[in-house]
Amino acid sequence: MTGTAFRALAKASQFSEGAMIAVAGGHGADVLLARVEGEWFAVSNLCSHLRAELHRGTLSGHRLACPLHGGAFDIRNGAPIAGPVCRPIETYPVRLRGDAVEVAVPEQAAQQPGFEW
């Protein structure tokens, strides 16, 4: 990816299984970082429907539910899996370096403006 660099955003030792947090990913991106079944995932923290903060929702397995209208996404690929959402959310590469959880957010990762109806 051009204009993308991994940045340490959290410590792996601070995460339990099924945990998620919101972090500033840089380049104007709000990132939700989660650990599911021993794997790490990073997605946009804003719902593509009405831009609610997804870290305020629930994570059940790979299903990330929005707190506003209950729409849901697959945290593995950002795909919508329950309405009212119908647009995916951004996903970002994650890697571990020692205890550091690093995420790569591209420079053009500005969050999607507007609402989806």
C-alpha cells in the first residue's frame, strides 16, 4: 500500500479474548481493534449507516453489532451481515511485534461522509 505504515496502537497483553477498543489510527481514522479466537482485527470504528461508534456496540464471535440500530458487520472483512447496514466498513492490516499490536491505516483512510438510507 502506498502511504501506509504500521503503527503500534495497543499492547496485546492488555487484551482478553473477545475484547475490543477504539483507538486513533492516524490519518483521520477512528479504528476499532479487536481480538477474536486468538486473531487480531482492525476496522473502521464508525458504522457505515449513521456513523455510530461501533466500539459502543457488541462483539459476539466475528459479529460486530452497531449500538444504534443493531446492524452488524463481519469483523474479518467488514462486510454487512444484518440490516439496516448495506455498505461494508473499512478493514486494516494488523500484525504483532512482541507485545505491540500494530495497524496499517492508509493515508487516504478518511471516514466515509454522509449517511446511508
